Amino acid sequence: MKISNIVKNYKLAHPHYIKLYNNLKRQIIHGIFSEGALLPSENELRISENVARSTVRQALNELVKDGYITKKKGLGSIVNSRVKSLGLLSFKGFSDVVGETNRNVKTSIITPPAIIDWEQPFFYQLNKKELSAGCIYVERIRFVNEDQVMLEQTYIPNINLQQFCEQDFINGSLFRTLSITYHIEINDLVQDLRAIEADNRVARYLNLSAGAPVLHIYRKYITNREDLRIYSSLFCNTKKYAIGSNYRHS
Amino acid sequence: MKISNIVKNYKLAHPHYIKLYNNLKRQIIHGIFSEGALLPSENELRISENVARSTVRQALNELVKDGYITKKKGLGSIVNSRVKSLGLLSFKGFSDVVGETNRNVKTSIITPPAIIDWEQPFFYQLNKKELSAGCIYVERIRFVNEDQVMLEQTYIPNINLQQFCEQDFINGSLFRTLSITYHIEINDLVQDLRAIEADNRVARYLNLSAGAPVLHIYRKYITNREDLRIYSSLFCNTKKYAIGSNYRHS
DNA sequence: GAGTGGTCTAGACCACCTG
DNA sequence: AGGTGGTCTAGACCACTCG
């Protein structure tokens, strides 16, 4: 029990509920509280953290807001299976993009992660730190039921990502690897959508004829690391599978 | 002052904070608290509603969550200019769709609201009530800086929408009219995106050549009326203006 | 300095779920 | 019946904004 909690001394860098929120979030991300499990009850946390119950509730409500847990009256706080999509063309798992999940989804890597120079000009404005750090580039194709549906080019500034190019992705997922190995979480997404004609290369990879309409998306992912943004350029074959997106409001 | 508040009697249909939330929301929507204005302070609401301050705060935090107000420490609760986009290709105001707001945006109605039979098959599954009610159909073109950027076809089941076809839209906005006149709010959105080739009609309205790539979007809007869904089919000319979308997390 | 929202305490009763 | 989260009270000190 900390004296700082007895004395009314909560003018610290972060309020207590934020600390508790971060503690619980970290334990969820690292699997210490596993999917579907119950968090300690509000009463237990109140005692172990030596705070009022409303402070515990504030922390838990932040976790609900961020999609880490679901609260059930009379039961407890349940750890969600994954952080929910932020609502748009899910960027946590590709399988969500095509809507239903019972489809056979595969990914094949065309260009394994490697450090390259940034393309100039780049499709979003880069800052000096990003430019000088260099760029990790990956190019992948996504399949649904043996059909090529998406060509994905990802650009990551090489900032504090030791051994990124030397390892395999966890479960084949880039974003899962970033989350677990580097504690990088996606907080926000900016994107621009266009309908364009496929050039020869894109057409070949997506099994289309050159000039066929293709949905093109530029993306900028904002992460919990102040200086780290991740960029993607996506080409989607929407002939057979539309790009679905549904937002769940509150 | 109600006796029911003195006695601990909060097992009513809706908890007090929800009632207060709804009251304030209604007053914001109807312009009784206008854009940029300050709501009564938490302390004033505590007294006028005869509740604890934490109950007031709960109501206000819901309004923040829904984008109706912004709280500023030391200042107060400020009414937002509009309900924020739910994150994707804003469906509250078209001007958000093209990103910046300082562009010259216009709308022209091709087919004024009129009752028609539903197209069969329709692009989303309709239920019996929708089918038997008939359909209000509107077709509009959106301009940005004199360029045609979007052809929008909207389908609304004719359920409790008296005189809808006889009136003009408030500020030219369909959704604003639905909100103010009929108290219909959009809660959720499902959509499917495709890149297609423009047919002759679409090409003509969007000032493109036939066969040019066009971004096509089917939309289903979920509203606060249990039985009312609104449907749209959008054709976007993305030659000059990409469809922007940014999600603001938490 | 007066007022605002942010954080927090130490209680209470309620509706709900599970054994 | 006992425990859970949901709602609520009546206080308190804090950091911030404004006149």
C-alpha cells in the first residue's frame, strides 16, 4: 500500500485510473489474461489497488471503449478475443475485410521485408526522421478461396524495429507481430480511396486484364509510438468480393 | 424537485443519466443549445436536476462519446458544430467526404423525392414491412468546385414519413431533414465498395467516358427507428478527388 | 479569485447471473 | 445466497481558464 494513495496525491504524471488501465491492457495484450477469461472483479481490484471502486470502473470503462473487454452484469469483465476492428476495412485482420470469416483466406509474400530507400515523392508527406531512418518494405497478395483479391504494399519507417526483417510474422500477421514483439498498437487510420485502371503489373498479380477497374487505397496508420506511422498502398480486385465495412456505433 | 429522486428510487425504465443525456441531446439537435455554445455547467445541472455531480458527468460523457459536445477543463461543455462522422465517408454531411471543408460543394437533385416500387432484386435484403410500405426515391449529383464527383441514389422505406415528398430539405440536406423533422438519427452503417466501369448513364452524369473506373458503394444505414433502414447506391468519380476517410479513435 | 471540468473517496441499493 | 457490474450520493482536492 502506497502512502501516496492515502494522502490525496493524485496529481502525478498519469492519474491512477490510467495506470490501472495500462497495466490491465498490457496483461491482456501479453496474454496474461487470456481471451474469454474474466478479469479480477471491481471489488478485488479496488482492494488490490487500494483505490475507490469508481476509479477501478473508470479504468475498466476505458478498456471497454478500446474494445479490450466486455462487461456483463452479474458476471464480470470478459477479455475480448481480439481488439475489435476500428470499423473500417479492418486493419487488424485481413479476414474481416471480405466480411464473412468462414472463407478460406491466405496470404503470400511477394517481396519479403527488406530495407529500401523511400520512393520519392511518397503518397503521404514524410518527416525528416522517417526519411533518414529508411523504409522497411513488404509486398503481399491476399487470396480468398484461391482468388487473388488484394495486392498490399506496406512501408514502415525503420525506427527502433530491431531484427524486423530477420524474423517471420507471428501467425503470418504483420500487425500481430508489431503488437506482440514491439508493443505497437494502431490507434487511428487515414485513407484515400480511388477507382483506377489496373496497370500491367497489378493486373497480373490480381489475375485481371490490364485496364480493368481496381479499387486503390492509400493508408496511413497512426500508432501508439509518437514517431511511428505505417503506410500502405492497396489494390483490390472487387470483381467477385466487394470490400465490406461496417461500423458499430457505441 | 421530485420525491422519487430523494427516495433511492432509480429502478425506472431508464436511469437518470440516460434521461438527462436524451434531454440534452434533443435540445442540441433542435438548436436550443446552438453550435459553439456552452451547456449549463455540471454544478448547475446537478442543482437543476437534483442529482449528484457524478450522475451529471455520466450523461455528459455519453454526449462526448456520441460527438455532440467537447469538454474543456476550466471552461465548460461546448456544443460541437455537427455530430462527428462515424468515421467513414461521412454520412452526415457530404462536404466531409471530400476531406477538406473549404471547397465549394453543391448538390443538384435529378429526381426529386417520389414514391416508387422497390427495384427487384434489391441490393440488400428487404423485409416484408419495407416491401409493402413502398419506397421514397431521390437521385442527386454532388459537385466539388464545379466537378461532378458523386451520383447518389437514395431509397427510404415509406414508413411514418408524412409529407416527406412534399417538402424541401432543410439546408438542402436529407439527413438534416430526417433528424430535425422526423427525429431520425443514423446509428450505424454497413457498406460494400467496388471498383466498376461506368455505364453510359453514370458516365454522362459524372462527366466521364463510358467504361472509366468508378468507385461504387452500396450502403445500408441503421437508424434509431427500429424498423427504418435507409439505402443508398453511390457512384464516385475519383479522378480528381479521392474519397477520404479518417477514423478518430477514442 | 471564482468557476469549470478532472480525479477520487467511501459509502449505498439495484438488477442480474451462477452455483 | 452470494457475488457481479450498474446506478447513485455527498462530499473533497486538483489543474485549468477567464476576467
